[in-house]
Amino acid sequence: MVLKKLKQEAEIALRHLEVLQAVMENQPIGIFKLAELMDMPRHKIRYSLRVLEQSGIIEPTQYGAIIRDDAYGILNDLKKELEDIKNYVNKMSSILESL
């Protein structure tokens, strides 16, 4: 209830990162191949690719999605954001433990 939305958003963010990892390992790769590789519906793959593209991490080509050359700076920023999120989760955990 209180953390339900946070959990849902974390699941979606995890999927985006899993798609990103699959693109990195198999680029260039298209939606159909990604969906098959990840055993995931195409509409979810398409959405994750759109989010990653809008974030400046990947770009579409005629052969499929590839990682942008300048994406590694964005990935470093994501790592820093994740550390902030971990700190919030640790604080929430401490509060819940004390209740």
C-alpha cells in the first residue's frame, strides 16, 4: 500500500536496465529479437527502448538499437542516482525495523 508504487516503479526501472544490458551484449538488435531473447512481450521491449532512447542512452538504426557513444556519462549519472535511492531505502528499512 504505502510502498506499492515504489515497488512498481522499481520493477519497471529494472526491466529498462535489463533491456539495456541485452542491447549492450547483442547490438545492433531489434524489438523482435530482443523480445525472443528476453522472453518478454514486444510492447514492453518497445516501451523500454523508447525510454532508453529518450534518455539518450541508445539510438535506433536500420539494423536495430545500439548504445550511443556518449551514453557512458549518462550511465555514470544513473549509478549515482541509484546510490541515492539505496540510501533512501536503507533509511526506510531502519525506520520500519524500529517500529
